[in-house]
Amino acid sequence: MEARQLLINSGFTVNGLAVKVGVGRSSIYQSLDGDGSRRIRVVIAQIIGNKPSELWCDNPEYKKTLDDALFYTFTTGER
């Protein structure tokens, strides 16, 4: 299932998430496509409950690795 639908199923709209993280909707759409801000991709992954590498499996390996590392850092509270 596509990331946007998973986000909606988790109770968030694109506009609602944009307001929550303090960015424009276009930034959310870019991140939902696997591009854009790493921080926003990680927030989306946390909301959905999947690793970024699972949500955007077509991303380059380095991007998936860095996204997952940040995801685990935020998830475990090690900031």
C-alpha cells in the first residue's frame, strides 16, 4: 500500500501532518514519494509504524540506510 494511504489510515491528512511538523504540504508530498526531507520521511514512518526502507524500498541503499538509522534513533530516544 502506498505511504500516503497508510498515513491516512493512521489518522493523519497531508495538511494535518504539514501543520504538525511546520512545513508546507509540498514538503509532505515530496517525502511521501520518498524524496524531500529525511526528517519528514522518518516522522511519516514513525506514524505508520514501518521502517523507512520498507515504505520506500525503491530508494537508493544509502538513503534507506540513513533513513532507518534516524528512525531507530528517534524510536529508541537516543538523540
